[in-house]
Amino acid sequence: NSISVRWTCDPRRDWTQYSLNNGGWTDAGDSVAGDGKSGTFTIGGLAPNTSYNVKIRLRRADSGLWSESGTITITTKNKATITSPNDNFSVNSDNSLTVKCNNPSGNQIAYFLDCPSGTRRLTSSKTTNTSYTWSAAQILSMLQYFKTSNSSSIKVGVITYGNSEYYSEKVGTLNVVNSNPTFSNFTYEDTNATTIKLTGGNQAIVKGYSNVKAIVSVANKAIAKNYASISKYRLVIGSKQLDINYSSDASVSGTINKVESNIFNMYAIDSRGNSTVKQISPNRYLDYSDIIIKQASVQRTGGVGSEVTLAFSGTYWGYGFGAMNNAITSCYYEYKTTTSDSWIKGGDLSVSLDGNNISFKGTIKGDIGANGFDIQKSFNIRVIVKDRLSQSIYTMTLGSGTPAIAITKKGVSVNGMYKESLGGALQIWNGDVYIDGKKINFS
């Protein structure tokens, strides 16, 4: 950003001035030889890589007359400019980065590194070398300036020193790599008292019923890498998940109830969203399935009358939990009229077992005791069957048992049951009697 001018003359001069780009005359402040016939001066504060027109004039010492030179055109040398990398470069946080430049002036230069872009972070010492390498450790240190994302803009630059500082810059992206947290283990236990009693401990897991508590001790805590911090843990079991707060000096835990999978995933998640997962499974996972009544029916004998037969079939999990085997703990039926809201327990049922299959068929008592259910009424009847963990309820409707025509050895009844206590060949209930279109009722 400067040019040097040397002049010679004859005879001796006593004053030197110069004009830049045909501008006004400026005192040169030059260094002059003892005989006053030669000298040099510097014009500074110019722009790099720019052409200038320069001429000088000298004043003759004896007469005071001025003499002008011709015009000299000179171009200042350019500032140092980066040749590598290019704009939009990309560098990973575990790599070094070499910056190369041209430096036509040969002036001293320095390299710098900004991250995020615009904030000066690292500057090299002054040098004249046209290549400089930022080490992998220096690149990695830039991650301390962005702790919540996995990439940031990064600027490399070179400064040329002269009367001023001149800059050449390239902007790219710094990518965070190999920065997942360190996390190696956690423990679990079942907290459901019912399943613990069945299995005999808190390490066996019963599908659909065990409540899994996952614990991260201080000794097993996750450690963030490369200037991030641990934000939380996330426990995932099957389709269920739970976030757990992080602590560096205390054990933390979280519980997912009624787990449906034997694969427990614990993620340690850092402030950038990077994670490391530890997966464990219980040594004993009991693939329990709920007891279920698959089909059931209630029928009046012959479709009419008070005698009612109940039948149902289903399946249950007929295996051992560990401390005890599964078993049918109760089976009974309840009934109510269809217009009532209150259920009445009808009685216990003795279930037949065939492997994992259950079944029952038999007549049941009702609102008229051993005789069954009033034929004038309709009922809701439901079966409840339970094993050590679950129950199944199946609800059915029993219609009224009044026949349209009842034929017996002693007579025929219409719209009702034949009452032997009344006798007769024909009994007609609850309706008018017509013969040849004529209503015939007796009172």
C-alpha cells in the first residue's frame, strides 16, 4: 500500500513535491543526498493492487525555478489472498485445515480463524509463509463456541500488514463429528408388587404388567464430549418412552408402567441432540397374555321356558411365573333384567381346562332359583373369569321365554306356557280371540 520514488537532477534542488493522479502538489518529505542532486521518498496509505500516476517537481536551489518530471504509472502490489480453501468449504471437527494464499508484496501476514463467523477466535503469529495449517486440536477447540448445534459457519482469513491491515476471507461450515456422549450402562427393576410376588423377584418381567424402573447411577452417568453437556436421558420400551432429568452427582431414575417389550433402550442425549444408547434385556421375560372369553351363549331350553343353559370358551396363559404358576382364580356369572342397572351374582362356575383352553357348559340358576329365569322377562347375563393377573368379561342377552304356541300332551297354549293346573284343550293368553273376523272374548 505504498510506492517508493527515486529522483536525480542537475543542478542542485532545494524542494521536492509530488502529484498523485494529477492531483495537487504535496511536499515529499524526501531523503536527499548531500549534494542535493538525488533523493528518495515514499507515498503511503495507498490501496493494494491499484494503478497510480505519479509525477514530481523539483525547485532549483539557485534560481527558485520549478522543473516537473514526466508521469510514471505504477501499480501497488496486491494484499495476500486465500487460494485454498474455497468459499463454502466444509471441515469436520476431527480434521486439520490448511489455508494457502498468494502474497505478492512479501509483507508480513497472519492467519486467523473465526467461529461463529465474525468473532475472532484464533490468530497466528506474523509470518511470510504462504501456507498455514490449523491443527485438528485447534479445529476441535472451535466447538466450545457452539454447544447446541452440530454445525456452524467458520471463517478462515489472512491479514496483510502494511500502513493498514488488509483482509482476505473464506467462509465454510464446521461439522461436529465423533461427539456422541460416553454412556455404558444402567440398571432396572420391576416395581409392581403383584408381579414381583408371582415371579419371586424384581428382575423377571411380565409382559403387560411389570412396571420397569430404570436407574442411572452416578458411577454410570453419561459424559458429554467436545464442549457439549448432557441434557437428559430417554427411556424407550416398545412404543412407550420417558424423559429423565440428568444429574452429575446423584442417581436418577424413571419408570414405565405395563411394559410390552423385553428390550429396554436408554439414550443419553447431549445439548447438541447427539445421543448414545445402551440396550439391555431381562434374563427372564414372561410373554404373558390376558385371559379371554372368545365366545359365549345363553339359551332357554327349546328356545322357551325358564331353564337356561350357559356355555363359553376361551384361553388363558397356563404357565409358571417363577414363584407360582398361573391359575384360574375365579369364574362366576351375574345377571339382571334388561331394564335394571344392578347386577346380581348368580353363582360360581366350574371351568374345564385343556392346556391353555378353558370352557364351561351347564344350566344356571336365575331369578326363580333352580327353575331358571322368568319367561316373562328378558335378561342381561355376563360371565367373569379371572386368573392371577387379568380378567375377562363377556355379556349376553337372554330374551323372554314366552312361546307363541305351546303343545303338550294335555292341551295347547297360545301366547304362553300351558298351565296344567288349569287344564283344558286350549289356553289363550294375553290377547283377543277372533273367529271368522268376529271378536269373541269371555269375561
